[in-house]
Amino acid sequence: MNIGEKVPEILGKDEEGREIRLSDYKGKKLVLYFYPKDLTSGCTAEACSFRDHREQLAQAGMEVVGVSVDDAKQHLKFKEKHSLNFPLIADVDHQLVEQFGVWQEKSMYGRKYMGTVRTTFIIGEDGTLEQIIGPKQIKTKIHAEQILEKDGVA
């Protein structure tokens, strides 16, 4: 996905099996953030940042949806444990991570593997991609604040 492109209407299914559509967020900006894995330290910090700033984001006309390749059961556990107040798409078939180009080769301790590269996409009210925040820019503990600052709200 590139800036200025239309984002697909159907994004996927959340932790409760509900279909998440772009049109569900009509008239709002959508913060679609991709993260590697539920219940890990960085991903938990990032999710809690969005949870704690959900009201400020909503006041700025933004909604948040998280995406990982974990299944719905794992997402439910993650949401309950950390009282997350936004949907998490269970992209188990890797359709969305591949469409957005965040399913890439990674390396840890010299071992190469495929995984989700932490990336956030800001989608405008008209359904086009406005901004991409890459992994080197994201500070997981304050990621929501980073978005609010970039939007001139904080």
C-alpha cells in the first residue's frame, strides 16, 4: 500500500468474528496498526498506549484497529488481560499483512523467519492511505501520543 491509494473495504474479522469494514469508520480517520504478537512486551506497551489515549484519539476524529496474525482466541485473551477497548483483527491467513506489505523476512539471533513488521497506517476519512509510520519511528510506549502530535492534537 502506498500513500494516496484506496484501502480495501473489507479489512478482516475481529476477535469476536465480526467483519471489520472500512465503511464502519466513515467520517473518521482510521489508525490501522500492525504488530507482531499478542502478549509480548512491546506489543502490550503499544496496545496499552492506544487504550489509554482512546478518548483523545476519538476527540481528534480517529478510531484504532490493531492487526496481527494471532487467532481470535489469542486476541480475546490479550484484550481481556489488558482491558483493550478497540478491535483486533485476527489475520490468520496473512491476507491483510501481505496486502499492506508488512509480512517480511526478519532476523533474530542470526535466524531468519517471516513475521509482521510493526507498522501503522493512518487512513483518511475518504478511505485513502494518508500516512505510514514505520518500525524505526514507532516508540511502543507512547505510540498513540506520537500520532496525536503528528496530527497536531497533543
